[in-house]
Amino acid sequence: MSFAISGLPSGLTYDPITGLIYGRPLVKSGTQPFQVTISASNAAGVGPAVKAPLTVLGLPPGTEGTY
């Protein structure tokens, strides 16, 4: 089985090998979450795509920096 993800905000990447979303988002969601589209496929074919909201918030005051 494999998955595909699209619609991630700038700075985030989906790794199909590990199944992880990683990176540092370059933008916040604003008033509406990002709409991420997820689909799965296997030997029988591709399943229906599912949309899911993804909210990116800023860090709380005093926690910004490089870690």
C-alpha cells in the first residue's frame, strides 16, 4: 500500500517511504486550515481521495528560535 498527499503548506514535505510529514512550515493557516488531499493505492487500484484540514499555528511567545 502506498499513500500520496498534496496541498501541504510551503515548507512541509511528505515522505512516502517513511510515511512522515516533515519540515518547517513557512506560513500559518490564517483564518482557514489548509486542505490536504490524501489518497491510497495498492495492487487493487487507487482508493477515493480524502480531504483533511491541517492547521498550522505560530509558536507561543518566547519559544521561537532554532532547535
